Amino acid sequence: MSDRGLDFMTTWVQNYVSADVSPLDVDVTAVSFAEKCIADAQVAGISVWELEEDIGDVEIRILQAMDVALDARSSPFGQDN
């Protein structure tokens, strides 16, 4: 097993997922982000199978990353301070 999928996803999340998304739009945004992430991975030569072999379900991982970003925004030590 390689780490290409994990490395790709880590970089992708850092570039695209932020606390700017409205908590009301999380589900819709996660679906569109998952589609974009998969398309970007394929352009980079990483198949959906390889990506999900390394990280699991793409949409779930993006939702988790969005939750972390939103939690950081609402934290007293997060981005708003």
C-alpha cells in the first residue's frame, strides 16, 4: 500500500477546506468537495480506488475536515481571535 492517496488528500484538504463554509451548507459542500477531490485525484493519476484504499470514504473524510475547521473557528483559541 502506498501513501499517495493520503498525501494527496492531506494537501487537497489544506488547499480547499476552510472554516469559511456555513454550518448550514456543510452537507452540500462536502458532496461537491468530494466530487472535486476525486476529479483532481484522477487528474493527478490517483484512482478513486487508491484514494479510498488509503483514506476511506472521501466524502466522510471531507466532512471530518470541515468539522475540524468549523470547531477551530468557534474555539476561543481558533481563527476568530
